[in-house]
Amino acid sequence: MIDFEKDNAIVERLSLQVSSFQEGFKILSDSKTLEEIGENFVHLLRGNLLLTDVNLFYKKKEDENWQTLFAPNIKSKEFTEYLKTSEAFSLSYEDDKLYKVYSTLRCVDESYFGLVIGSKIDRSGFNSLDVITLQIFIRLLDNAYQSYISKIKEKNLIFSLNHKVVQLNSLVDTGIEITKLENYTQLLELALERAVALTNASKGVLRILKNDKVIGSLRLPNSINIAEALESPDKIETRVDYRGYSYIVTLLDKESRKGKVPFDTTDEILLMAFARQVHGAVENKQLHKEALENEILKKELSVASSIQKKIIPEKLPSIEGYEIAGINIPSKEVGGDYYDCRILENGKVSLVMADVTGKGVPASLLVSSLSASLHAYLEMNIPLDELAVKLNKLIYASSTSDKFITCFISILDPSTGELDIINAGHNPSLLLKKDKTLSKIEAGGVAFGMFDMGLPFATEKRTIDKGERILMYTDGIPEAMNENDEEYSDERLENFCIDKCFHDAAKFIDEIVADVRSFTKDTPQSDDITALYLIRNK
Amino acid sequence: MVADFNLNSEVKNDCVVISTSGYVNNLGGQKIIDEFNEHHQKGLNNYILNLADSKVVNSIGISFLIEVIEKLNESDGKLVFTNLDPSVDKTFTIMGLFHYAEKADNVDDGIKLLGNK
């Protein structure tokens, strides 16, 4: 039978406690730690039910041992054996035991609270109101615990989201930062540091290999033994290959607050992204370096070109009774070929054709030295063989061992047609006689600057008669190549000289260049083309 | 490259200055909080964490730093980070550490900042 009168009295008493329950819930749900929840719960129960001895225990899983959350009486732990975890909620009263009330509560995360309560202060038994009040407080504990768990999850979620933002941001920043770094080591160090930190790896190793041999390595932290570290089973690795070098990045032992955990897919993606950044940065640096080198080369060639322009005559002198024309077509911006023709103070005419090994500034500076000293010596009327010895010494002293100059020098007496000639290792000049026979002028000696052993230079005397011609040239003409790697050849040059006896020296020069071009077609010019052509008209 | 983690601490004007070097990870973070706890238990409430020689910090290390901040919030204490590498500064900003802690360019500025609180 229902005792309505009694029930109404309980409801009335409980309604008076509503604010106490509300306040209690606020205190419990504001608690920051589990221990704080436990302590607050115990105080609430003691105050509301006027209890002497309230003890709260907790365990993460059913099969674990109870841990004390808040137990004023240490002995109470011995009574946790009466706590039942077979049900989601249990509440039992044991009048014959030291502790009278035993309750367990299974929480939302499968953990358990265990409650062991002694007597009331007035030693009276637990009435219906006490039981209901106790049950309400246990429900409040359950709700507060759920709130506590939610807050932890929310905190962890925010932390995790922020960490993802850090990862993304760092990936972008690292990509920008490494492109600004001056040297490769700094670049690789930064990439390794970021990859280790963002994946929570405890260690990292970056190895640089050439032909599968390790030629360098970086590690984080400094003290780790690379060989030992690489033996760890908990690692992820990626490899980048570039121009014969391999970069292997290994991240080891992912951390968590509770110890080592396996690397996940995000870590692998991050590592690969860092590796791609390193690859891009290394490639960009290399391309930048090459671009700078090209720029330096261009400037160097430009300087050399201006030197060359100053020493090759813009206009050849007019020699009475003779016609002369010359040409120099450098293969790049500037070459090592040189020619000149000057009327000397004694009325004689110097004709010079030279070829320096190499190109660019060093070659043009050497030609410049040759030109300056040659003219000084020529005006001193020094015999050609002595002049050659002096020039050889000077070129030898002012050039490196791989630099030398082949040179053909001829002094023409315009009135007689007599030629005083010396040839320092240069192509023989071609003298076309009136009878259309070709004579090669090979007057001997080694190239200037090759040896400084006092070797003599033999001079030769020739005469150019009326109607005869001389072609001086460099090897850029006979060695001009076509698409089949065939040379224009000495033979074709000699035949051209015999067949094309133009009266106009300039026309001959234009035609010989055109003939070379028709032979080489679209094949890029491999060497300078230089020629000087002299015709005696009177 | 990054050295092994190490730290030292000193008390200046009632501020505990903890200076670290090396990677602030699980190991480094644990050492920081152990050092912090030792001083906190003695009632010291103002802290400077000088990270001049720690340019690499991972999220596990940061979780320890958050723990330090939470404990100081409960005891009305203060924490100032000093000498931060720009990348660490940015990471701490994104992780929200500066909502509950301050930063200063160097230790002296940090001490002044705590003195004005």
C-alpha cells in the first residue's frame, strides 16, 4: 500500500534541498581535476547527510584496483572489497559492518566510482529521505564527471586542432625560410628540425649519399649514435634523389605523454612534404648558382669583347699599289683570334695574324699584351727572329701554362714586294703566284708562350709580285665543321684561293666567309673565323 | 644542430628563472615541470622560462608548458617566456599559450614585467 502521507513529506523535504543540489552540482562541475571532484563530493555528502566517514574511490577499468580519490579514513580502503562492479549502479546497506553504505557507479567512459560510507553523526539509521538524497548526489557526481570528461575532450580537441594549424603553418614557413638560407647545411638543418618537432619524433637523422656511400649526416639531438638510432623499429623514412646525390631523412621514436606511439599517416605526409621542400630548395639553389655563373660569364665575355674591339683594327690602312681586307667573326661573344696591319715609321707594313688558346677575358688580355708589345718592338726595327724571342719570353711570363699564341708576322716593303716573315706555330699563309700555283709560307718556330728554352725562330724571305696575293688566316676556316662533323679542310681552302681570283680583296673575304657558311649550314660556329687578304696591284 | 636537453634555474627578485637548452620534447618538458614543481611547492609563484637555447619545441613539450600555466593560474602565479625564437613564438601564439602567459625579449625585461604585475 502506498503511504501518500509519508511520500508527500519526503517530496516536501526534497524540494527544500533543491538549491542545495543545484549548488552542489555547480561545485562538482567546476572542479578542475578528478581529485577535486572527489574531495568536493565527499564534503557535499558529509554536509547534506550529516555523515562522519565518507570515502570515495575510483578505477579506470573494471579489472583494475581501486584508487583512493578522497578518503579521510585510510582503513576504509580495506572495505572496497564490498564494492560491486557487476552492475552499472549499486547501493547496499550493511548494518553489521563498520561501514554501512557501499555504492558503485559505472561512468560513461567505463570507469567506476566506489563509495564507502560510515555512520551518521547521530548514529541513527539511514531513512528514506537519506537514501533518495544519496542517490541524487551520486547522479550529480555522474553528471559532473561527464562534464569533466567533456571538458578534457574539448581541451584535447582544441590542442589537436591548434597543433594541426602549427603543422600547416610551419610547413609553409619552412618552405619560405629554407629558400632564404645561404648554405645547404643550414637548409638541411632547418628542414630536419621542423620535421622532427612537427611529428613529435624524439630523434631525427638526415644522411647525404653519393653513389650509395654516406658522405655527410645531420642528427637531432647532437649526441645520438646514428647507427644505433637507425636500428629502432619505430621510424619513418623518405628519400630524395637529385643530381647524383641522395638525401635520406629518418624520423625516430614518436613521443606521447605516456611513452612511445607509432607514427601515423599524417606524420608520413608531413615528412614527404618537408622532403619535397628540401628537393625544391636544393634545386632552386643550384639553378640560381648556375644563373649567377652564366651572368658572370656574360659580363666577362662583354669585358673581353670590348678589349677585343679595341685591338682589332676598325679600318685597315691604305697601301699604295696594294689592296687589303680583313675579317674577324668570333664564335662566341669574343674569341682569341687577332689580326692587324700597320704602316710603320720606316714605311714598311706589318701584317699580323694570331690565335690564342681559349676564349674570354684571359685570351683577350693575352692578345692585348701581344698587340702592345709587338707594336713597340716593330717600331724599334728589331730583326724578326730577335723580336720573336722577346715576344715568346714575354708571353711565357705573362700567361698560364695552358695559354699560348700561334702567330704569323710579316713585314712588307711595299716598294719591292719583299716580305720578311716569321711563323710561330701558326697555320701556313698561302701565297698565290701569278701562275696560279699556291705556295705555303711555313717559316718555323713554336707558338709564343709554350716554352721558355731559348729556342730559335727561323725567318723567311718571300716576294709578292704584281698580281700575286697572300691569304693569312686562323684555323677557324679549315676546321669549320658541318652537321656531319666534317671539316671545311685545308684542301677546300686552297682550291678556293686558286679558283677565286677576285680583283677586290674585300670581295674575296666576303666570298670565303660565304663559302664556309654554305659548308657549315646551320651548324653553330665552333671557332673564330679570321682572315687577312693582300693583293699586289702594281 | 640541437644539443641534448639541459636546464638550470636561479631565483632573481622572487622570480624563478628557468633557462633551457636543447629540444623541448617529452623529456625536456618533464624536466621543466619537475623543476617548476620543486620551486612551486616552496611557494614561489613568478616564473620566467628562458628558451634562448631551445629553438625546437614539439607539442608534447608544449603540453607540459600548458600544465605549468594551469598550475600557476590556480595559485595566481605568473609565467613569462623570454628569448623566443620567432618560429617558437609563432607556435606558442597559435597554441594559445599567450592567453595565459606573457612573453618578453629577455630575462631582465621579463623580471620587470613580473614586478609590475
